[in-house]
Amino acid sequence: MRYLFILLFFSVNSVLSAQDYRIGSFYEGYIIKKDGSRDRGYILYTDESKRFEQVTFRKEKKGKNQRLKPKDIAGYKIADQVYHSVNYKDFPFSNTRFLLLEKDGCLKEYSYKFYNEGAWVRHTILKNDEGEAENMDTYLLNFSKKMSNMVRKDEALAQKILNKEKGYDLLHYNEIIDAYNANCETESDD
């Protein structure tokens, strides 16, 4: 019985480790063109310092590399991660980069990471169904005004946020996103 348990442990462990992705290797995926169509091929799995700025794509496993930036395509998918090219408001300027789709819906939640002074820093960006996108760091000073504007199509929800009702503050932004997405219709990119 003990040997059966050990065999089962190694079997499960090998299946889980088979899902690991190595930096510098190509994996099946696709790019999303500006018109929404997809080109299947192979995507280079890079470290997090690069995957938000560009993607390396091949049509064939041994094909020619194409380096694409956020201005060139609408997004890409590698492994179980979808990245969209998003132009968003940041302080004090606007930025365009590939952002990791964390939560899909009418109000999308994205993230990106960068390395700063010895640590990884994560930023969250929200994009509504009208195409407006903004870094949530800018919400720290006036959350109720900015978030209510982001969800203004749902007037009741926007009013609760503006009125600063309990549970409709920055600490509960995930629940606000879920509530907004529950009351709208959207198409998924997955």
C-alpha cells in the first residue's frame, strides 16, 4: 500500500511539473490581430520584465521570429495567459503595453509587473466596455468619483459608490467589478 502511495505521488508530481513553462522556450499560442482574428503559432515564453513590452511569435515551430509590440497587434495568448494591448491613463501620462487579463467581462481587470529596486511591483488597470482604461493607482485619491465613472452604465451601482455606501470602497473593488459584470453582457477572448 505504501508503494502504491509513493507511485501515485510521483505520478501526480510529474503531471504537475509538466505544466511548468521554461523561459526562453516556444509554446503553442496565438496572436490577436487588430481586426480580432487570431493567428495560431508559437510564442516565446519570456520573463516578466519583457512580456508586457513585446512578444516573439512564429507561425511554424522552426519558423522565422516576428517581434511584435503593443502597437502592432491587439494581444496574444500563451499557456493559460491572455495579454491584451491596452492604452490606459497613468499618472501623469498615458501608456500602451500588453497587460495580463486577470478578470474578463464588461469591466476588465488587467495587471502588469515590473522590477523596481530589488522587488517586483504589480499594477492593476481597469478597462470598461466603452474602452476607457486607467491605472488603479490613480484611484487612491478619489476612488468614489473615478470608480463610479468607470461603471456609470450601471447607474444604481455608480450611485452606491458615489454615496460611499458600506462595501463600495477601494477595499471592495473586486466585488464592485463582479457586481458590474453580473449585470452586463460581454464576449470572452478565451
